[in-house]
Amino acid sequence: MTTTVHHAASGEPYLSVNNIEVIYDHVILVLKGVSLEVPKGRIVALLGANGAGKSTTLKTISNLLHAERGDVTKGSVDFKGVRVDQMTPNELVKRGVIQVMEGRHCFAHLSLEENLLTGAYTRSISRAELRESLEKVYHYFPRLKDRRMTQAGYTSGGEQQMCAIGRALMAKPEMILLDEPSMGLAPQIVEEIFEIVKDLNQRENVSILLAEQNTTVALRYSDFGYILENGRVVMEGDAKELACNEDVKEFYLGLSSAGRKSFRDVKHYRRRKRWLS
């Protein structure tokens, strides 16, 4: 390990996941004692290959596991010092924790603006406050304002991802759980979305837990990172330190100080797991 979990934040953790174990269909053990922290106002990356347990971790926090026949069999989740893993997803949204699902999940038959408005359903606010929230989203995502009357199903993947994040912003979140925002998007769109996410984090003080396969981009925009493999945290540390770590570069980026390694070498390295020995 590069550091201890308590080094992720200065002060008390905002979100704390404590030794979580998750089983699907009563038999498949997916998470095996996952612990992590997200400080207030920070971006924390949850990294790992497809199937490592990143999405399951986010759904555990947002309490969406039951919809997929998943159960938390051990551990707890605390938000702002209160245990929240027994709450309904709706109660958690009202407390300020919002998940942006993998694959964007916009309502295809609704316009972009109608999609955004659905994000405010948990808030009892006036029409003027609703309009103010909408204008804030359009400030961060001007492309959505230009296309606000277009049906979401006829927009690009990048615009749908912006809509999904904007819809979360309409709920006035204190923490966003962002699942694979780069999936299926062109590199320049990925950079644009991550720039907006960073801007949201800094200007609105929204804490973000980001699950992402694109290790390079995620670490560039994050403050701290955890690497998951087979349902366990195998490495953690400051994002800049992880980005420079030879193990991370060799294993996750296919790079080493000797240059790019072959696929066979990377597979062999994966079996060795040098950092766990």
C-alpha cells in the first residue's frame, strides 16, 4: 500500500465506506472488505479494470444494489457522520448524495431540458428557484442550453453525459457518485466533461467519487485514488503519486521505465502482483 486510508483527507471524512462486503444472488461475492473515504470538497477516483467492483461500490453507497439482487452482508456506509446504508435511495438523494449511472440513462423521449427538470423532483422549490438551478446547469453546460428542446434520444453521447451530470446538479447535491463518465466518448469530449466536473467541484464545493477505467484521465483530475481488483482495494494514495507510481504505470497503463510492455508481459505481471507480496 502507498499510504493508509486515513490519509485521504484532512479532517473527518465526508463519506466513509467501512469494510463493505457485497453478495449478488446470495452466492456471488463481489466486494470483499472494501474501505474508502471521500473528504468534503475533493475528487476521489476509484480505479480498476472492468469487473473489478467499481460500479458495485457506487451502487452500495447509493443504495441501488437491491434493484440488481445485491446485498450488503458486512460493513457500513456513513455520510456526514450518519450511517446511510439502510436508507432508501430517495432518502439518500434528499441528504445530498446523487449517483450518475454508467451509460448515461437519459429519458430518450424527453427533451434535454425536461430531463434536467426531473433532477429537481426531490426538492420543494419555487418556479423561480427551479429556473435559477436550470440556468446554473446551463452555465456549466452551454451546449445543453443550445439544444435544450431536442429529444435526448437524438443527441450525442457527450451531450447525454452532460445531461446526466446536469440532472444530478439539479438536485443540489453535496456529493456526486460518477460512474464511468468517459465510456464510449471521444477523447476531446472526455477532456471537456472532466474539465466541467473539476470546475463544478471547485466552484460548487461538490465532493465527487469517480469510478473510471481511464486511469490516466481520472488521476489527472482527482485528488486521491483507490485501485480495485477482484473486489478488493489493492493500492491507494495521492493521485499525483499514483500517476507516477511504476507499478500503476506498468500494470494499468501498460508502461514501465523501459517503455511499453507487450500484452503477454502485462498478463504475466498481473499474475505476479508485485505490490501484494
